[in-house]
Amino acid sequence: MAATFPYPSMRGSFDLRFYFVVGPDDCAGRTLLDVVAKALDGGASFIQLRAKHADVAQIVSMAEGIAHEIRGHHLEDSVAFVIDDRVDAALEARHRGIKVDGVHIGQQDLSPLEARRLLGNDAIIGLSAKTLDEVEAANALPGGTIDYLAPARCMRRPPSPTASSPMPTAPQHPERAEHQRAVRGEPLSARRRRRRACAGCADARRHLRRRLVRGVGDRRRTRPRASHPGPRQRV
């Protein structure tokens, strides 16, 4: 039987552009809620709680704190919040009235069909996919089973954990992933090898910002310069 959830569904309104993955192992000595608060201040639009070594009670407790933090920022209508892997924890949280909008599951977790049956039609369900076969299998699921498809991690984590664990690439709706691979004309593994060339830098996001800034500067330099009149000729 699907869980009764007292909040409006975010299935049709969630924003994947600033997807933030965080858990107790990612906080570098800071509290989980402090990191979540800073992420919300910085514009996080989607939060995933990833607590691989916690039990259901611990995950539900963490989820309650994160949901309270989202509500304290007055973002409960715009920031979606899901739990990684643990459909049982998401069900328990939703039964308790905690605003957990759904789950993100991997290929080795509960099947998407079973997760949808348990959580009902109002919950968000995301799915990880590492290979083209997994993307094709996701596309073959009945319509409405999953809401987005996330590619595998394309950058290694730094040796010492930072205060956040953002996904390096935005999750994709299932029909887009295979299309983008075909358009780029190269296998996923080749792109991963190319992107890992910069994975050793201490701050990959700063490296990316420098590239973006240079790209903007390049575009500005390509703009045609306005023609200026020459010196006035004396008559």
C-alpha cells in the first residue's frame, strides 16, 4: 500500500540544475545540517541524502533535520529532497509526515517498479545508470516509473572529503542520455577518461569556473568591433 503523504507532489516541478548530494561522511568535521544550510544559501535546488552506513532510524532522523532546514529557508515548495537507496527509510519518513519527496536508487537496489509500487505516484524516483544497456533498460520501463536518470560519477572524490559531494553532471531524463551520447559520437568511457584528466586538482569546481570565464571572454573577443570615424579632414 502506498504511503500517505501530506505535502503536494514535486514530481512535475523539481529542478535538477543544482543537484547536491550530501551525507555524514562528506562534511569534513562540520555538522550535516550546517553543510545543508550552506548549500541552500548557495542555490542548491535538489538535495539527496546519502548515508550508506546508517540504519533506518538514523536516516529518518537526518532526513527530519534536512527537511526542517529546507522549510526554515522557505524552500519547501521549490527544493526537492530524496533519500539515496533506502526506500524503507523514505517510506518511514513519509509515514511520519517528514517532507521526503522520494528516493534515488541504483542498479543493485530495489527495482524501480517495486519502489514505485511502494511509494505511490506522488514520489520522485531517480535511477543511476552507468552503461548504455542500463540506459536502454531504463527507457524500457513503463511510463511514469522513474522521473530522472543520473549518469555515473565522472570525477573521483578528492582524498580528504570536502564539505559537500555534488554530482559532477546534472542527472538526465532517461530519453536525453542516449541522445546526448549519440550526438557526441563517443562512448561514455572515453568521456570519463577525458574528464578525469582534471580530477586530481584540489578544487574541480574552481577549475571549471575558470574554463567558463575564459569561454565568456573568448566570446566577447569575437564580437565585431564598432567602426570609429577617422580623424576629421580639414577643408
